[in-house]
Amino acid sequence: MKICSAKVIVTCPGRNLVTIKIETDEGVYGIGDATLNGREKSVVAYLEDHVIPTLIGKDPHRIEDIWQYLYRGAYWRRGPVGMTSIAAVDVALWDIKAKVAGMPLYQLLGGKSRDKVMVYGHATGLDIDSCLEEVQKHVDRGYKAVRVQCGIPGIPTTYGVSKTPGQPYEPADSSLPAEHVWSTEKYLNHVPSLFAAVRKEFGEDLHILHDVHHRLTPIQAGRLGKDVEPYHLFWLEDCTPVENQSSYEWIRQHTTTPLAIGEVFNSLSDCQELIQRQLIDYLRATISHAGGITNVRRIADFAANFHVKTGFHGATDLSPITMGAALHFDSWVPNFGIQEHMPHTEETDLVFPHAYQFNDGFFTPGEVPGHGVDIDEVLAAKYPYQPAYLPVNRLEDGTIWNW
Ligand code: CS2
Ligand code: MG
């Protein structure tokens, strides 16, 4: 079997999504998610100009060799653009191999370790009461785990809360990045009351998650972790950026609140110290940005030695292909933690028909050969690319901060 062609499909059914489709001389094709939110065109160029020409004529079954070729052969290793590109090719090749084998992809990884995959949904609100209403909606749909985010009194916008209920909180503008304003002090003084309200309303068993979105310093994160211990969160996510991984030591020393990080990671070197020093509890690095199934499997296996579980990123800027591939991985991986789930738009689900299904707070990946997700190219063409930026964040004094 040979790869005879490959192409990149860009579509915008509510937000930009990038897909690589790899076709073989035996008529079997595979697809992979190549979306990098706000930098989509960078990955399109990387794939079209530097990857696809090297794939033609290769044996698609040689997944590892192609992964090594694209990683080591690039010379310039790691980074979100290159690793998202490699991930997209990798997932498409796993899709082909599973289709040829006539098996759902999880079988090729080693079979199921669980019958269903626990997911968490997003409950957001401009204030605590409106967030509680969203939590109730998730509980009514059977979610066992809910991420809660609410507006902060005194600042006009904050992460994870859209001005229009039910609308995405990003990307905000297509012309240039929207500029948000942030106050750590106002946030730290307010957000513990959100969790207190959720526990008071919904009791002790609901898993509560929260995304700090890179906005604290380590010692501020230590304060927050300690302040919220009475509400025993499932995790605090992305407390602080970790160009310096050992900074998590200052958080760990102050709190038993579980810590999750890594949706922006793309290689083991981004998190090796965090894992082996057990500075975190959940790793968010996911298939579409961390080099695909081939690479994330290596990272997850390494993490299993240090009590670190998976908690894949699963926002709507990761296409249904990533959701599909992740659910197969989640079904197999022994050190599974939880899977993020943000529903895509109806248009997106029509462009990407899929076998995975939601039921009472859990997902199943589906039993069709491959990762179980396809792309309707005719429908995809109806949604042309629309330039869109992630917001930029500033402190109240104008200092650029982490969004
Ligand atoms: C967020 C993401 O889902 C999450 O945990 O951090 O929605 C993130 O803001 C976007 O994926 C950025 O593209
Ligand atoms: Mg996050």
C-alpha cells in the first residue's frame, strides 16, 4: 500500500478547523486534525509546503517510521506548529491502519481498559447564580464532572465567560485580537465563593473543575489551592505558565488541591520534570497538539510511572477528529483521568460525521473501523476560512499578561 495523495481542508463551521486527508493507492484514506487556534494558516503551510511532498509514495502502515522521519528529519524539533502537523499525519495513518485491519482504533492500542469515558462539561456565567444555572443543566444531562467559570466583579471580561450566554468565549475578533483586562487580586478574592456555592447547591459528589488559564504566579496559585481545599476540586488547571517546570514545587508545597496542566504542551520535554517529580496530577497534552497518538502514548506511559493521569484537552478548537481519536485513546490508556468535552456546533457535527456518542456523562468511541470520524468535503467547502485571533490580556495597569 502506498500514500498516493494528501490534501489540507480548511473549513469554518462556526470556527476554523483544519484537516489533513491522506489517500492510498488501495482507496483507503485517513484524516487527522491539524487545527491550531489562531495560527491555523501556519500549520496549513507547514503541511502543504514541507510535509505532504515527503509523504507521497511512503507505506502508510509505517506509522512510527513516518513519525520519526517528520520529527527527527525536520531538524527544527518540537513547537506547536510542527508537532500539530506531525500529529495530524499520525492520526490519519492510525485511522488508515485501523480501517485496513477492520478494527476500531482502540483495539490497535491494546483494547479497552474501560467501557465508557467520563467527560466534563463547561458551566460558565457572568455571575455565580448564572453559573449555577448552567451547572444544573449539565447535572440534568447526566454529567458527573463540570468545569465552572464565572465573571469577576470589578473586571469587564474574564477567561472562560462569554458576554453572550451560550456563545463561545473565544475567538473574539477577526480583525485583531480583542484586549481583555485582568486583576489577580479581584479574582483570588472572589473565585473561592464560586466553589462554595456549587458545593452548597450540588453537594459533595459532583466533580468540580476550574481553569485558572495561566494567570497566577506560583505563590498566588498556592494561596488559591489552599483556599479551595474545603471544596475538594477534581483539579485546578493551568495555574501558572511553566516555562520553568520547577515553579510548580511552590504550589505543591502549599496545597493538596489536584493540579492539571499541559494543553499547550507538545512534547515530553515540556512536562518531564512536572511528571517525574510528581508536581502535577493530570496531564492535559492531547493528541492534536502533542505529536499524535504515537507520541502521546509515549508520554502517557511515562506519566503512569509517577501517578499522573491523562486529562485531555477537548475544547471546540480541537475538531471532532481529535475528539474521536482521543476517545479511542481514553478507552485504552490505563492511567486515564478524565476527558474534556465542549459540544461542537451543529454545523461542525454535520461537516464531521462521527461514531462517538454521549450518554449520561460518559462517551463511547464507537465500534466502526478507524477513529470513527469522517469529513464531508462538499459541506466543508461551504464554510470558508475566516481569520480569527485569540484575545490578548492586560493587567489593569496595561501590562501584558497571560490570556
Ligand atoms: C481552555 C481552552 O478548554 C480549556 O481548558 O483552556 O478552551 C483554551 O482556551 C482554548 O483551547 C485556546 O485555543
Ligand atoms: Mg484550559
